[in-house]
Amino acid sequence: MRQAPRVLDAVRAAGVRVFIRVTRVKDATAAFSADGMHAAHAVNGPTFAHVLLATDELLARLPA
């Protein structure tokens, strides 16, 4: 069974419940296995995150 880290998912879910826009930074995420990373990004990520970006993509979108 693929399962993302529960703490991260709980934080994202709480943010969505109170209408906070959630951005997930895919290269700033950790998991215990490749399956865990897959679950975090491909399975659970789209459920809660409004945007999934790499660090350089996020920095490019921030105002100077």
C-alpha cells in the first residue's frame, strides 16, 4: 500500500479546510521510500495541493 507521510497530509488537509491555498514543493519533500514519494506527489498531492512546483519554479513566481 502506498502511503504518504501522515503529518504532511494532515497539515495540507487542515489548510484546505480553512480555505488556504496550498502549494507543494516537490523537491523539498521527504519520504522513507520511492513509493512514499510517489504517493505523496502523484496520489495525495493533487487531492490537497492547488499547485505542485519545484523550488526553482516557486522562487520564480515570488515577487522580487
